Amino acid sequence: MTVLPHDVVIGDWSRPGNLYGDRSVLGAPPAPLWATDPAGFGQVGCVYTAQGFEYDWSGVIIGTDRWVVDRAASKDPVFTKATPDEDVDRLVRNTYKVLLTRGMIGTIVYSTDPETRAKLRELIHPEQGARTPVGVG
């Protein structure tokens, strides 16, 4: 398996991260076609590629944030050292809001942190229609 620097890797699972530019790489579509080209299905996007689109199903991977913003864990170039912490916190929360609202039928949420996964499971109320464990990875 070839892992590129922009790939998303969690344990032995990996998918290509969305590409930058107008060229296809290893079968993944170029950035402008990520959300519409069938070859983009197995690719992991970001807020910039998902924003403005709605999907039947979406998935969100929550990193190591653990409910506290970790500027160093983000790969978003917007979060420079010059960006004040309170702005980074607001921007990260807004990013999750955008990503969590893209799925029209549903959104699958997975956290790389075991404590966060447990907390997400606690937040699901089966009596209100959420299906456990499908909704939380």
C-alpha cells in the first residue's frame, strides 16, 4: 500500500485525502471534481470540499481534539500562529458544524479517541430514532 502525505490513516485503515490542484492522482479525481466524480467516493474530504454540498450519507472523523481544540492537530492552513486561540476555537467548531450537517439521510461519526467514542454513544437516544451503533463509530 502506498501512503501519500495527505492520506488519512487510522490504524490499518486508510483513504486518500482530498487532492489539491486540477490533476488526478492515482485514480482520485482532481480537487474541483472531488464531490461529484464517482472516483471521489473513497476519498476523505475536508470542510472546503464538502461545504456547499449535501450528500445522502456523510461521514465525519473527529481527531484527537477531545472537546478541546488542539491547534497542532489541525492541518488547516487557516490556523496559523498569528490566528488568536479564540478564533481557532470558533473556526474548528464551525468546521465540525458544516461537516456534521452535510448528510441528508444521516451522518456517520467516528472519533479516533476512545473516550470521545464512548461519550458520543452516551449522547445517542434510541427512543428518538437514532440507531445504535450505526450512528457512531
